[in-house]
Amino acid sequence: MRLRYIAFRREGMNNGGKFPHRDACHVLAGIRHRTYSAYTRGIAVHCFRRLFMIRHDVIVLGAGLAGMRAAIEAKRAGVDVAIVSKLHPTRSHSGAAEGGINAALGNATEDSPATHAFDTVKGSDYLGDQDAIEVFAEEAPNDIYELEHMGAVFTRSADGKLAQRPFGAAGAPRTIYSADITGHVLIHVLYEQLIKHEIKVYEEFFATQVVVDGGQCAGVIAWDTQRGGLHAIQANHVILATGGVGRMYYGTTNAFACTGDGMSLAWNAGVPLKDMEFLQFHPTTLKSNGVLITEGCRGEGGYLRNKDGDRFMVGDAPNAMELASRDVVSRAEWKEIADGRGVDGCVMLDLTHLGWKKLQSRLPGSRELAMDYAGVDPIEQPIPVRPGAHYMMGGVDCDVWGETIVPGLWAAGEVACVSIHGANRLGGNSLMETVVFGRRAGQAAAERVKEQGDTGARIEASVLADEDRRIAAIVGNSEGERPGVLREELAKTMYDKAGVYRTEEALAECKDKVVELRERAKTLKIDDHGSIFNTDLTSAIELNSLLECADCLVTSALARKESRGAHSRLDFTERDDDHWLKHTLNWNDNGEVRLDYKPVTITKHQPLARSY
Amino acid sequence: MQDRYAYYPGCLASLSQKELDSSTRAIAKKLEIELVEMPSVTCCGAGDIHEAKPDYYLHISARILGQAEQMGCETILTICNVCTLNLRQANKALQEDKDVLNRVNDNLKQVGAATYQGGVDVRHLLWEVSAGEGYDRFKSIAVKSLEGLKVAPFYGCQILRPAKILGFEDSDRPESLERLIKACGAEPIDYPAKVKCCGFPIVLAREDVALGELVQPLQQATEAGADVIVTPCPLCHLSLDAWQRKAGAFSGNDYQIPILHLAQLLGAAAGIEESELKFKRHVTRLSTEVKAKLQVPSVVGTQA
Amino acid sequence: MTEIKNAHFTTLKGAYDTEKMEATLRVRRYDPETKKSRFDNFTVTIPVTASVLDALDAIKDTHDGTLSYRKSCRMAVCGSCGMRVDGGAALACKTPMKKFVDAGHTITVSPMGNLPVIKDLVVDMAPFWQKIRAVKPYLDTRDADVPEKEWRVDPAAGDQIHKESLCILCGCCVSECNSMESDPDFLGPAALAKAYRFVGDARDKDTRERLRDLNGAHGIWDCTRCYFCNQRCPKHVDPRDAIAKLGAESFKEGFTRDEGAKHAKVFVDSTFKGGYLRETELVPKTIGPVNAIKDIPFALQLARAGKVPNPLSPHKAKDNDEVKRLWKLLEKEAKGQPRRATATHPDAVLGD
């Protein structure tokens, strides 16, 4: 480190006190990459942008928890891995997770992976694949210990062990946490490991296509947002870890970046999306911008009230009241508001009786969010909240190692559907999923590289040139509507017609609208025709991903004539195991959604009625 | 404003910056406030002790606060930014955590020093005279209008930031010095570096870095046509005044801008004499022109 | 669950009803292709709860699609949208517009300082990341004997680095860092807060190496204590306090050879020797006698103005023996305690 530091100082001086040169940065951090020069093939440059060819063994798309964990594992296995991400790693939305991460450590009370697995199966309304859930619950504890060894700053109990707290629908206090910033702590510890392992990150590179050559994964094509230029990044193995798709909804807890890019890339590469109708709504999100107010507020004793001040949960969950499961509370809230007992489209989360001291010591983050984004100090006034789109249980269809039907194309994290969440996800399971299945995908892809060597799949120069023409056409277009306008129209459509409650009629209208929007989005008005940090271009591509995912969601939801987990039909209110205990698959049929189904894997637990 | 303060001039005003102490005592007399001496206090640590030995810093601060308390004073009056921040920062830590306060008091008791119950506030002269009753009192004694004098206010850092410890005014857009400059009949000059750092804390350890900072207010105030810079902090004063020539050499300029302590500016407007304001104790001397605008008799400080 | 048949339940009443306001923003633009900058004024209609980021979105979606800025989480955790609002760095998503609109004030939005601008409000963060990497930002337990389960860490030891682990690496602290303006190579508040996060971690075994490096040029003693970092930090990390903690750790480990550390030591010694600072000792003891002699012309300037106190009769406060006793007491107390909390191997404790 001493040497690095001196190099840094010298570099600074040579530049006359100006910022050290970019290349010096890598020397400084001891990061010597096999970068641009590693594999460069000549290509006729016939477009106005620069085109590049790069090669790695494994490319990870996305740098959230799943992506970084996958890359670290592949790097440890000794293969040449790089991350391509449209955001700097620590900007990823995994960092927004608050509550915690589930593993049966048994630190608080007795617990076991088998109990964890059963809770997860039951929570999934029996749609989760039980073989995957067993792997998940079994491997979770070791992954937690490893995160701790990497340096994660978890909250400790008095004996110095990792503290564990109770979470909804869990048979034991199983959730490891770091105050109310668990995701933040984890995203930073994995970023630290990226630096330690000297893993190359193509930062602010926006992937536009996953290329399949002769039935094998050949790599990705990505746009360099900062500098402009389209890169063909050759890799026999691509791990998708791009996260969720909440932005298709108006009210959502998700970041602007959660636009289903990876789902769309996979779908267009010929991989089906699975169980897309199952989207979890979180009951307490702010109306202003969808920001999540943690379940902890209710855990600490907060009340939900309607416009008359009544605690309406008494109707649907007289025992659990405000602490009933997420889908139950979301439905009860939705009903109050839709029936005219809300306040400006919200119900009120009342914390005023908790007192200043408790709010300040236990829920400082939530208080700050309410003050910043709702203009309300929860010490004095209740917070207006409503259900918001939170988590996509569905996603890219893959096996327990994350591999899809296209050899060499893998998926992990929210983008994937393994499936362990089935029709409903338990709080604390998603962070754990990113780590367990991120690691497994990284490990499996690396092993495959070693076994197979070069598969010979390539991104041909002509493919890159075609993609360049496609991007140029988007950038060059000044006619039509702005991406932001269409995105808002889509988001309102989805929130109104494919929300917490669904009907045939509303879903049919929704489908028509989505189809119409997909048509209108074919020509978008782009103001920015430049190549440097053109966020006009990237939002146009993101809009396309959102529309494709929305189409899959609404098509699947329209077909599924039952209520299960997060999919709640007013016209089919019961779970129907005889006809619908199966996964939905959405295939891309020349741009249209084609439905298909496949069975659920059941090992130990036969479906039972789900009540808490 | 109160009638009685525990007076904590701090090291510099007692040593190299004696003109600040003298001006402060003179203006306090005019304002009819009693400054109660604190003969057994130490240095506040200037941030250096806080950095090197944080626990020791907390103890000597508690001892200073405790002495004021035992003298029956509710407020310590400071005339230095660094003292203000350091004493207030320790005060906050002691007041907010009873366990810390008890531990510190136990130790103080063991060595026979004054203990502290948490009932003292620390306030800078600037805050006391730029608002409320103190401002009215000052207006009533500001008998000489310093008309035509262009004054560049320089706040310095540690009277503004961090606002959660200081918090007297908007730390990005402070107005207290401007208000007082106007009350003196002079014209405040605006420039961006007025809220930035003078570089003093590192002027010995990292002279080049410090001079790079110091150049900014000197350059900007000069360009804006200021006759003088006024500052509420003796450390900023020392930096702007004594290091002015070095900053000039560093940046290839020849700065000739006199630096006034706040108490000196207030004193001039209140008609206090040069013998108490002691302008001749500055390295950068007042020009005849500026002296005329300050209405200081020209017999003193003949060197321009 | 109550039976519901009504189809109208699919939509929420009043879902999009929101009070609106009109806001004007002055936005700094930079076009990387022409290399020209300018200010543009935009007036947009936004909800009363809108943040500066929402206002920028309204501009981009309805007025000018060429406007570029970074954004993602819009809930002050990802750290993307650091920019200057009226000259002070802040997260755009955490800065509400209403107070400005109510005051009839047109805000000026511009890119963060101390980093090169790429386009409009987007800065090149590469120098920032480079400094983060320079402090070896990962845990080093230097230990082949990693426990099977978690390291045991006392909760109080964990709390020591709580504030520093809140950092989201947004760069707001760096934007107005006065030392970095003057010395672009200064590691800066974000990297140093990150450094303390490991120096203060009970599991880390690389403390001395870390502190040795941080005591060099462009390290902790470059900090000019302008406190802009504490003021700007949107996550209450208080980086300046972290730098001070690194100073204290350096003293504990005996790294006191940097001029900055020597400077601090004069202050410490002065208090129990006499009370107030011994100003005349400050220069020679900080920069050394040789450099002090070189600085004699400067000292003479000061002496002429009466600014050099008599070194032979230094200030002596009343009752200063109390302070001497206090110093001895605390030093003895500190010696009796371990220098820092350490993590323990669970096998050594319970044998599990």
C-alpha cells in the first residue's frame, strides 16, 4: 500500500497538481486489468461512433449483491471475469434494502434450515420449487458467515454473535441485520471485495443485447455511457444480475434503475420469463415518491388508520392486526382506499403515540424519510402511506445453478426466478437469495469455463454493426413522444389495472394499453443526439424493457384464473391447486408473448391451506 | 445579551493577539457588560488536542465549563472561532450523555478540579452583538459612522460549521458580520471565500496547502475593492495578517489589505481610542487612507 | 377475509391527486462536445412534495431531454445524485423544493466541486474512487485461522464504526473540501472516513500499516478543519470527526512524526505545562529547528508587530497542577486498557 500511495502522490505532482490521469488510478489501486487490449479484433468502422471488441471468460451483468457475489466467486475460481453495470456498484438498488437477511444460524433461539425451508415453501403459497428452497436454506448460514468474514458490519447481540430478529411468517428469529441499513452494509462489503480481488468493472456501461451464437451465449453488447462507443464484450458465459422491474408501476419502492433490463435481454435472447404475474406489493410506501417505510414501524407498535381514524385491520386480521403478512395488509389498505375510506389515496400510518424517544432511537431513518419525502414529522402527524410495487417474484427461468436454457447464459438475484419465492416472498429472503444464488452462478460458470474451454461462440462484427445501427436509429429520432411521458402512462396503467386486486376486465384493458404503448414506443422523441452521458438514449432503451416485462406480467395475470400469493383476482378468489399449481412461462414469439406452463417441484411439503 | 459573562479570551488573544483582548475589554465596557476573569483555564485544545487526545480534550473542556459554572456564570463569552467550536462541541457531548459527564466529573474530582453539571452555554461575541438586545446596545454606542469604509467580512470556518454544534445562522449565507458592518456605517463587500478556510490550522504543518486556501479571501476581497477585512477569529486574523506576505509570494501577488478583529471594528465605531484598539500590533499596517476612514487619529502607526 | 366483488377495487381513488406548485430552476449546463458552459432557466409544475431531483426529472421529461444528471434510488441511499444546490453539495433527491418555492427563490443547480465535469450535472468520479481504493478499503484479518462461524465482536466495539459505515460514497463531502481545492491529491474526507471504518474495526489486523500510510503527505494531517464535510454529508457520517479519530489512533500507536502530529503535541503539552499554548514553541517543534531558522525573517516581521510572546516567561495559569494531575491520571488509565477492541475467535470462547 505504501508503494501505491507514493505512486499516487508522484502522479499527482507530475500532473502539476491536476487530477491524476485515469490510467494512474488503476496503478494506484494495484488493479492491472486485462482490458481493452486483451482481445481486439479489427473491425470496419463505418458508423459515427467508436466500436470496440473486448474478451473475458465470464461477464456479469449488473453490480448489485447478486452480481458482485457472482463475480467474486468466479474470480476466486481463477477465471477472467468482469462486471458490466449501468451504475457504479454501490449505486445498485440492493443497497436500499432495510430489514435484514435470513439464515437459520440459531443464534437467538433454536432454528434449522429445514424450518427455514418450510416457512419459505408455505410463504410461497406452494409455488416455490422445493428443491431450490432446500438448497437455499441449507447454504444460507455459511454465506452469512462468509459475509461476516469479509467485513460486513452486522448488529451484534450481547455475547458478540450476530443478532437475529423475528420477521413476518418466520418460525424463529432468523433475520440477521445491521440496524435498518442491512442492504447498504452488504453492498459496500461486496464492493470492498471487488477492490480486494481486483475485479474489472465496466462502470456505467449499458448493456443493449445479449448475443447468442449457434445456440450458445457469445457475450453482450454494451454502450459506454460516459465516453460513448459501443462495445462487443465477448464471453462464453454471461451472468444476468440486473435486478427487478418495479418501475413499470407508478407507486413503487424501486429505484429509477429497476427497469427489468436483464429480463428483457434474456427474453430477447430466447429465454422464457417465469411467473411474471407475481409481483409483491409493500403495504407502507409514501405517496409522493413510493419510498418504503419499513415494516419496523408497525413492529414497534404503529397503527394503520382510515380517514375516520379507525384501525381497519381489525376486519381482515383481527389477531395479527397491522403485523399480518404483506399481501394481507396491502389488500386491506387497497380496499379501504378504493372504497372511499382513504385520505387522498392513502391510509394513515400513525406513530404519534410511540413518542419522540422511541421514534428517535428505533426509527430515525423512517422519521427522516417521512420528513424529507412526505413533509410530515411522524412525531406529530400520521404518515400517509399506500401499497407500492416492491418485488418481482418472477423473472428469468433458470435452474438451481442459475443456468437458463441457453448454455452459458445464467441469472441470479431478483432478475432470476429459480424459484424460491413462488407466489409470495418472505421479508429477508431476497437479500439471502442474491448471495446464495449469486455465489452458485459464479461458481458454476467458472467451472464450466474450466471444463469446456472456449465454446467458439462469438459476437460477429456484423452483429455489432447491426446493433450500432439500431442504437443510432434511436439516438437519431426526433419524432414521437418522449420516453418519460410514455413511462408514466405505462406506470399508471399498471398501477390502476394490474395492481393489488385484479379482474378479467381490468387486466384485458391493461393488456390492450400495453400493446398500444409498445407500438407508440417504436418511435421516441430523443432530444439528445450526443454520445457522452446521453441519458435520453438509455431511458428510451429502459422504457422498451419495461414495456416487454409489463406485457409478460399482464398476459400471465390475465391467464391465471385463481388467487395465489400476491396474485389476487376478484373474479377467482380461491387458490386452485388442481389447475394452477404450475409455473407460467412467457416466451418471446416474434415480439409477442406466448404462454406456456411447467410443473412445480415438490419434495417434502404437499400444498396446505395458507393461514397465519 | 447578558450583563455578566465568564470571559474566555483563549490563547492567542492573551499572547500574540493581545490587541484583540484589549479591544474586547474596551468594547465590553462600552456595552456595559461585565467580563468575569477565568484565571485557571487552559487552552481549549484548538482542535489539536481533540484530534490527538480526545479524552483529555473532553476533560479539560469540562474543567473550563465547570469553572464558569462555579463562578455563577450562565454563559462563557468567547472571541475566537476555534474556542467556540471546541468548547461547544465538548459541551454538547457532556450534556447529551450523562454517563460521559459522570465519568469525567469523577476524574476531575480525583485531581481536585472543578466539576461540571452541564448548565453553561458558550457564545461568541459576534453572536451576542449581531442580534437581539446586544445589537440594539451596540447600535446605541456606535456613535461614529465609518462611512466610505469598504469592509470585507471573513467569517472563518468554526463559527459556522458544523451547524449542528454552532447553528447561530445559515452557514452558507451568514449575515451577522454584514449586519454589524452596516451598523458601523461602513459598507460590506461580498465575495465567495468569506465562508471558507484561512488555512491556519495547517499553516505550519502543510504551508503550501494552507497558503493555497489563504490566497482566496485575500485575492477576492482585494479584487472586490475592500479597504479592510474583518474577522471574528484571532486565528484567521493571524493567518490573513501575518501570512499575507507569504500568500502574496506564493501566488505572485502583493497583497496590502489590513485585517481587523471584529472587536476593533466595533471599537472604532464606538469611538474607542487607538491605545486600546492597538492597530499597530498588526503585521499588515493600516494605510493613511484607511486610517482616515476608520477615523483613527493619524499620529499612530505612521508606517504605511 | 371480507368478500369483495366490486370491479372498481382494481383502481385506487385519488391515487394521483396531488397539490402542485410552479418552480423555477437555474441549471448549469456543460456540453462536452462544444466544451461550452451556460446557465439555463426552466419553469416546471411539480408536486408540493417534489425534491430537486423530481424537478430535474420534470425538466427532462417535458422540457429538455438533453439535460444529464445521475440518479437512481431517490431515497438518499445510493449516492448518485450529489450536486450543488445554491453552491452547496447535497443529494438532489433529499432536498425538497417547497421551501425554495415558498421563499420565491430560484435555486441554482450545478455540478459538485473538486471533480471534473463530464456533462451538465455529471462529474467524473474516477479521482474519487481512486482515493477510496488508495486507503485499502477492505477488511484485512491477516489470518489463516478464520473461524468456522462469525468473529465475536463486542456490540460496543461495533458501535465505534457505526457512523462511518453509514457512508454512501456520494462525494458531497469532497465537493467543498477546502484542503482538496488547494491540494487535489489530498485523500479527502470520504476516503479517510472509509479508512477509519477499517482502523476502528475490531476484526482488522492491519491497523499499524494503515495508520503509517495515512500519516504521510496528503493524509490525515492535510485536513484544514473547515468542517465543510460534516456540514455537507447527507448521511451524518461526520467525516471530519473520523479524521480526528484517525489522529487519536495514530497517537495511540505512536505515529507522531508528521508535522501535523507534532503541532498537535505542542498543544497537548502546553496545557499541562502552563495552561495556555506556548506559541513560541509551536514553530520550532512543528517544522523542526532547521526550518524554523530559515523562517527567521518571517519571525522578525511578527516580532516587529509585537506578535512574539516572551519565550522566557511563558503563560502560567492558576491551579495548573490540577491539569498536570489530570493528564497523568488519564495517561495511566489509558495504559491500563487495551489499545483497541479486538474480535475473538469463537472456538477460543466456547469451543463450538
